Amino acid sequence: MQVQVVDYRAADAAEKFTRSLHETGFGVLTNHPIRQALVEKIYADWLAFFNSEAKHDFAFSKETQDGYFSTQISETAKGATHKDIKEYFHVYPWGRIPESLKADALAYYREANALAEELLSWVERYTPPEIAAKYREPLSNMIQGSTKTLLRVLRYPPLTGTEPAGSLRAAAHGDINLLTILPAANEPGLQVLGKDGAWHDVPCDFGTLTINIGDMLQEASAGYYPSTQHRVVNPTGDGATKSRVSLPLFLHPRDNVVLSDRYTADAYLNERLRELGVKT
């Protein structure tokens, strides 16, 4: 399985990147416009937040799905028997954010969201006409006015050795949304399931950006863009004593967008949140 590593500034970047998304569900960008210094500062500042008791002041809301989700609340991937070994914070521009972390988080949200919109336009441009005909509206229209695009700040804590047998930092899953943008984490561990049935490490050189297809785009494109299963495996050796921090942005359409004969975006999202155990 070959996930393409594409130079964002190259003349043929859009075509190569979109081809990789079609063939593997993933693409990796170098020389992209998201500021690495900002990413590194967010990693350090939010790691300190997760190591503090202040996080409990922002306990998540089941209704709005913003705020802090503890390791006890953490998602159980569809088909998995154990909760993921992670805690996280959901950042929305309209949601609750710790004041000391707000400016940087929202600056990153704006930068990542702008890039995600551009990459979605690449996908739209290079979608074959017979597939584009299946879209109920242009992809670029689907995100206009959306309030659901989510920045998730994730912390996978050091392993204690008491974790349930078979549990993972993140069990195999597909993302719910259209596109996910993910800067390389401070520690490795991300793997993608290839068509050969084997798990493959996703390139994670610090400064690269990984993008993957979400289930909603798979649904809207009738499978042309595959939402490939991926996971975060548990580290061994010295890596087991370290936290892993990552910063995915999940690009979501408006609630009323029709994805297919089966789903609107809102119906699909709520079905998946119930499956994950974070909404009733």
C-alpha cells in the first residue's frame, strides 16, 4: 500500500493528492501552510492542561458534544470491546475553551479549516463526472455555514501495564466526517489498513500533514473515496512511558446536507455518536 507523500506547492499536487485519497483513503502533505511552531506550542500547552485538574471544570456536554472527555468517557470504536486509551477536548468556535488556550486553538482551527476547505475543492475538481453526479450538491457547498467542524485535542496517556488485554490507544475505526486533517503527532503509532489486509505505518515525520477520507464522503461518493480503517497502536519500550498528543480537525457538512438516499449529515452523525457510546 502506497500512501502518497505530496508537496503542497507542486504544480500537480491536487491531482496526485486526490489520486492517493481515491486509491488508499489517505494522503500526506509536505510544505503545507499550517504553522509548525503553532502546532508544537499547542501540543505543549494542552499536555500541561491534560496533566492538571483544571480539565475537569470543562466536563463535556452530551447535548453539544463540546468540552473535556475523560478516559472513562472515551469512545468505544464500532465493533471493539474496550474503550480507547485516550482523553480529549472538543474545540468549537462557539464552545467552551480554557481562556489561556483559546487564542492558539482558534488560530489553528482557522488555519486548518481553511486548508481543509481547499483540499475538499481539490477532491471536487478531480472527482470523475460520473461520481460527481452522485453528489446532492457540490462538496464545497456542503460545508458552507456548518457549525459542526470539530477540532479535537487528543492525549493518549502513558501506559500503566494495567490496561485490559487487547485494548488500544485507538481501536480500528473510520472517521465520521468528510475529510480529517492531522499534523504528525509528537509520537508515532498511526496505522492504516491496506487492501492487502495488513496494517501499514502512516508516514509521521514531524511537520507533515496526514489527510484521510471520512465516512460521510465515502457515503456521498458511493464508495469512490474510501474511508479506510485506521488505528493508533500501543507503544513499547520507552515510548510506553510517554504521552502522545495529536490534533485532528474533522471537516463536517451542515446538518441538512443530503449525503445519500439513506442519510442526511445530521442523521449519520447522531447514529455514529450513539454507536461510539458518547450520545444516547
